Amino acid sequence: MSGSVAIGLLFAVATAFVSILGFLYKHRGAAEAAPVEWRHPVRSTIALFSNKWWTIGIIVATSSWFLHVAALSLAPISLVQSVIAGGLVLLTVVAQRLFGISVTRREWIGVALTATGLAILAATLGDAADSKHSDYAAGTLTAYVGGLTLLSVPCMYLAGRVPASLGGPLLAAAAGLQWGASDVTIKAASGELGDVSVGFAAMVVAITLLSLVGLVVSARSLQVGEAVPVIAVTSAAANLSTIASGLIVFGEPLPEGSGGVVLRIAALMLVVVAAVLTPGPVAAANAAGGPPQPDPV
């Protein structure tokens, strides 16, 4: 593993931790804010930012975004997203240290599954960790990002026509797909830094729009659905789409031999599945009848 890739993965670990804090603060703010109205996105966004917890969450989340950009610029996207997906189990540590919530058996199972997945992944890296792998074909990138974006549209459409128990996860999936499309575009743009062109400008516009729309959709998902499935679905949708882009868009090499290929794919899936299975401290908060009261960070 090259030094730059190792540094990129350290940034990914930091991204996972900071994003968890941001998500929890945003959840509390979204729950207290007025419902998001699709016909009035600007007014709804202003209402969200009038809540101090949402604003704090956005500030923290912005910090994680910069860490994420740094990670994507230095390491292969599949490895970065695998680390971030597995980092969701840091919710157990955050729950204990910052929110005073005990860790359940299911959460420890999630930690064990994630550790196993990352260990298998590390053993089957092959040549993928030798460089950041940011080369891509413009047509493939456009088709992939466009496909993720289009796939999010029916999720948003159906969310308003089903019970809230399904509407929340559907909106979460839409937000995750939009953020996944943004992350893939960020990865592509990281190889174009210093080269001001029409293509680079178009990528900046796409990143901005996908990030902002995903932010509003995510806020509404936190208001409509239960916190745990919403967070899990958002993370799964974003990470699955970005991990897959490593092979489809950026041509990251698979390890030699069919056995290594199967093991690596299994490891990637295991990390994501573990993150989905791991309930966070918001579950205990819901059971207690309200959001957790965080200590100062």
C-alpha cells in the first residue's frame, strides 16, 4: 500500500467519525424543525437552519465533507467507501462516550462483522492500493452519475404515496443515491484539480446540486421515518453506489484469481451489511421518547 493511499484511508476513518456526529445533530434539528415542503425548498431550508442543532450538524457535516474529499483524492473510492461504511459502527463508541447509551449485543455483532470484512478486504487488495485510481471515461461517468440521479426520482415520487414507515426509507434511499452520485463526481474531479475546463466546471455544478438536493431530501427523510432505518438506508445506498463505481467507472483492478475476486466482493458486501444491521444510539433515544442530549464536543 502506497503512503498516499494510507493517508487517504486515515482521512476516511476521520470522515466516518465526524459524519456520525453531524448526522446525529442533524437528526435532532430536523425532528424539531417545521416539516420540509417540496414546493418551498428555500423556505424549508431557512426553517431548518433556524434550528441550532441542525446548524451545528451542518457545520460538523461540512467538516466531514472536506475530510471525505481529501480521502477520495488520495485513495481508491471503493476502499474509502468501505472504511466509511464500516465506520458506521463507531456509533457504538459515540453512544457510550458522548451520549451515555449502553451498547447492545446487536451493535457488537455489527462491529465484529465489520472488522472481519475489513480484514478480508485488506488481505485481498492486490494492486488496488498502489494508486488513487481516478482515471475514467467521460461517457461512463456521465451514464453512471445520471443513472443514480434518475433512480432517486421514483424513490422520492413513491415516498409521498406510501405509509411513513416506507416513505422515510424511500427518501433516505433517494438522498443516499444523490450523495453517492456526488461522491463519484468528486472522485472524478479530484483527478482534474488545477485543470480548469468546461468539464471540470460541469462537475463542480453537479456536485453542488446533488449535495444540496440530497441535503433537503435527507432532512425530510429524518422527519418522516424512524431514525435508525433512515440512517441505515442512506448509508447503504450511498456506499453501495460509490463502492460499485470503483470497478465500473474508475477501473480499479480486482485481485488475481477467482477466489480473490469472490473474497473481495464478499468483504465489501459484508462491511455494508454490517453497517446496515448496526442500530445506532438514536434507537435507544426513540425508545426513551426523545432525542439524545449530546455533551459538548
